[in-house]
Amino acid sequence: MASATHETGLKGIAERYPALGRLIDAVLAVWPEHVGFLSKSMEVRTDALLETSDRMAAAVLELAASDVAQHARDYRWLCDQIREEELNFVRTGHYRYSRFAETNANVYSDGDFMRRYMHGLLYSHVLWFMHISSLYFFSQRLAARVKPGGRVLEVGSGHGLLLFLALRDLGMAEAVAWDLSQVSLDQTRDALARLGALDRAKFAVQDMHKAEPGQDSFDLIILSHLLEHLEEPVDALKRLKPLLAKGGLLYVNVPLNAPMPDHLVLLEAPRDAEEMLSAGGFRVLEIGSHTTQAVTLSKALKQKTAVTCSIIAEPA
């Protein structure tokens, strides 16, 4: 009976939001037991958040192209990987790895693992409440602060979704992507091409720890789900600070209590994230906390379930 109720609710959402419905159907086709999680994730969303979910689902399906079903299978595989990490986190109280050499050897150097990992994460941008909530925060809260027509830099741009939103929703004139990997940059390039935003994008293989003052200037710098992967996140922040133009802003997404195969830095509360940015030379202007399935922040912190903190900051 509960399953039928969940399916009825999701059917109603699919009728109002067709792209979101197609994405949900693709996942349930390979993982019908996920219906309860998806139903809960959708029912706690406001109309505005569902509209954002539908627009982002359309973008995600465009990026998945002809491999929609395989991406769905990889999304299920990713969730299995995360469950293993969560069990380890509960047992030990810390993430599996603490050094980049470990994640590089066990995660980044495994091409098949990384392909499936990135495919699964792509769908999580829409299906996980905390991820779509952070995308909504990005578009809505930065729109009130960022002047259109500027330049935006994202370090570790991945699927390119935030650069796409910066160009489409924030009205930025030019987007620049930095990454250590040419393969990753090629993936971002392909994504922006599919989304029709390639003409205003540039790409460079660049180590952010080697960024030099005066090397370039940006009105917005994005570090989304990046700092937790670094051994020295504060050093990265210090290196990037001089690259902000006068009046420029830093946008950060960073998770709390979120064990993943390649996470190194464990932050346990929003104040930990704020302290990290302060140590890196930034003043936090605004912070939004996006929890798993929209539970209260206090409950999420008490239970140590994953939270994404979205932070808008300026140089101190």
C-alpha cells in the first residue's frame, strides 16, 4: 500500500514536471525499491524548488544523452558505495582516507570507478534534496549579489552545471574552468556544449595551489564540493583570494558529515565551514544549510547525517 501511495504521488509530480518525471522513471526502472526515498525527496519540495528540479532534470537528461539508463544504474551503484562509506563513518567517526595519495590511488586512478561515480553524481544533483536545494540557493541568493556581465571561475567544474547557471541565471559574461585534469576539463567542455553555453567558456589546466596574484581577475569564484577533497583547503583559499576583482565574491558548497569515497576533510557543523573560510582570508556574508530530506539542521547535526553548506563570502 505504501509503495502504491508513493507511486501515485510521483505520478502527479511527473504530470506537472515532465523532465523530472522522466528522470525519476529512469531510476525506478532499474531500482524500483528507491520509490520511497524519491517520494520523500519530492514531497518536501516547494513549488519553486520543483520548478528548479524540472529545469535541472532537463539539463541532466541532456548531459546523459543516450545513456540515461546506464546513468540510472550508476546512480544506484553510487548509492551502494555511499552506504559502505556511511557504515565505516558510523564505526570509526572519521572518513576512510585522509591523504590525497590514498584517494588518488583508490579512486581517481580507477577510470571505470570514476566514470560510474560521475554518472551517479549527475543524477544526485536533482534527486537528492540537499543538492537541488543548494542549486536553488546558488541561482536565487547570488542573483541578489552578483552584478551581471562579469567573469566567473570554477575550480573543479565537473559536470559544468554551476558554470551553466552562472551564465544563464546570473548573467555572467564569461566562464572559466580550472582543473588539474585535461580529461575532466574535456568533460566540462562537452557538457557546456550540450547545454548551449560553450561560446562564453574557457578552459585551463591549472593547479589552484600555484595560482599567482595578478594572474587573472574574476568577479565570482566557485568552489563547489571541492575543499573537502583537499589536504590543504585553507592554502587553496589563500591562493585564490587575490584573484577576486574588487567587489568580487566567493561561492562555496561544502558538506558536513558526508562520507564519500574521496572525501578527506571532515566538517561537523556550519561553524567549522565558516572557520575554514575565515582562516583562508574570507568573511562569510550568507550561509545556507541543506539537509538530507529537508530534516531540521539540529536533527541532522545530532544524527550526523549529511548536510551541504552553501556559503557566499568576500575577502576579509
